[in-house]
Amino acid sequence: MQPNLFPAILIAGPPNCGKSVLSYSLTQHLRQLNISHYLLRAAPDGEGNFVFDGPPGIVRGLRQGHKRPYSPAFISHTRRMIETRLLPLLVDVGGKPQGDDQFAILRACTHSIVLYRTQAELQEWRNNLAGTHLQPIAELHSSLTEPEQIEQTTPALSGVITGLHRDEEKRILGPVFIELVQRVAGICCYEPAYLESVHLSHAPFPWLLERNLALQINPDRQDADGPGAAPRWNPADLTRLAQVVEAVQSQALYGRGPVWLAAMLAVHALPAPYALYDARYGWVNVPEVIDCKRSNVRVLVSPAPEIHADWVSFKMKWGVIEPGPLRIRCLEGENGVVLSGKMPRWFFAALARKHAPRCAWVGVDDPNLGRVVVVHSRTPELLVGMTMPRAVSR
């Protein structure tokens, strides 16, 4: 398989024109169509699906807390993720690229969707993309007040798109959006079973397919039928998983479930090594965590006496973190520990495995649920899969 043959669709435009809402809406509809793809946030602005899925009071603080300026490390990382893509990509880029390094992110893509509010903004982005050889899919006038309409269908879709509100109750996705989804789906339509089989063939250990696990614990569920489908997980499922999945076994988890699912199964395998599939890197062996004072991520520890735990928040120093050994000052004692932050699944899995033998229990913060999910416990009154309230202020 040659990863660079997959499309990388740039979603571009000036700031505050609805790019992140469009990106989120596109990825949700592509998933409903069972189109295998990955949404890459190519700007360190703190955006993510959690911004739209979680309670506003929680995600607002998380978004601001993870907002960073562009850094050479972030730009290099993002460009490499596009160039070595393992799936079709949607690339949500920042509103004002500057310097040749940032423009290299644009040039690494294959197609473009441009949002604009004025003709001057459209012309600016046409100039930005001149010479990149990107194939235009759409140029759409984003408006919150004008009626939606399709003006042109060839060679690229053009017209007025409306309803790109962050507020879900005000978000209205009309015929222009539906036409756009169909075009993007056509470009990204690779057979999910083929992609899945190729990915699984490279698994470093016997693999666990999240879709199969979901059916094992609930054979009647209807949300996990077919390659590429993503089951909806509930924290209570973890109790049953602990009975279904063999413990103390090296395994490789494939799927895109919540971070607490990956953390729980990685702890369940201790002390055996564990691997997770990451759409950006392929298979990632859950890395070693080295307990030391000088961390390679930002760490903030605060007491959470209401749940008898220490709350540990993690942030990326340069807006990016890549798989490898983690140097972090770890906790131990009679309290539990809650792991929180906008970090990848393998990171949570590594930290959960490190703290499981050291703390009374380990929980993972889920902003979308507004709850802390217990992924490991040596405390009789706390069971794996139980949840606790999450303070909005955190």
C-alpha cells in the first residue's frame, strides 16, 4: 500500500468563517456513510471534535488551555502526517498561513475546499493556493444570513453555504452541504474491509478489533456492523470487557473508541506489552513512562478531594507529541489519580499503565461525558467502568 496515494483534502479559508464546524460536520457524515478517513487539525488552535461533542462550559476552557502558536515542531509534524497518510485525510488548516513552512502544509495536500465571506478573501485564498496543484472541490461563500444555493457544479462546486453554527441547535446543513458530502465521499471512497485488512496485517501482536469486542459484550447492538464502523461505547461496557478479554496478554487494539477504553485494556494486559493503532502513525507500541522531574510535556497536578484523587492535567509543549518514551513525574500513594488533557490514546494508555500499580485507582477525564471514567481500581468500592462527576472549572 502506498499511503501518499490517498487524498488529503484541505479545508481552508479566513478565520471565523466556519472551517472547524464544516470539518466536524463532514467527518460525522462520512462516518455515517462508513467512509474510512481521518480529520487532521492542522492548526494548534485547540480545536477538536470534543469542542462540539462536550458540554460548553468544559470544552471552552480546554480549547483555550490547549491553544498554541505555530512552532517549527508542529509544522514539521503536520506536514509529515499529511505526506505519510495511512487513510484519506480532511485537513483543517489555520486561517492565516505565514512563511514557507506553513505553506508547505498546503502543498502537501491533494484537493481543496475553500470557505470565504468576501470576494477579497476568496481571491486571497486563490493566491495562497496558486502553484500548489491542489484540485479544487468547492469554493463556498459562508454566510449566516443569506439563503443557501448552489451556483455552479463544474469544474468545482460553488455557491452559498449557511448554517455553520458552533451551536448545534442553530446548525442547519442544507443542499450545498449534502452535495459537498457526496463529492468528498466519492474522492475518499476506499473499501473499508481492504483498508482494515491491510492495517491489521501489520499488527505487532494478536489484534483486538473494537467492533468485534462491542458485539461480544452486546450481540444485539446495531452500531458496529461492518468494517470501518465505529461502535458507541459506554463506560459501563468496561466491566464486561474485563471478563471477555484475556488479561496479561500482549495485544494490539484497532479502532477509534474513547481514550478510556484504550487505557483500560492496556492496563488489563499488564505486564505484557500493548499496541494501539493510530491513524497518523500506524501501530504504536504503548511507550515506557520514565518517572523524572523534567517532563517532555506540561504537567499540572491539583488536588481533587471530593473524589479522593490527584487531578493531573497534561498539555503538549509545542502543540504536538509523537510516540516515544515519556518523561513525566508520576504520582503514587493512597489516593486515586485522574488523567486529563487533549492527548492521544497511546499517551493515556501509557500513563494509566504506569500509575495502575502505584495508586489506589486510575481514572480518565472525558470532557464529552462531563465525567471521570475509572479504568483501574484496587479500591473495593470503586469498580472499573464506574464514573464520577467532573468539576466544570477543571
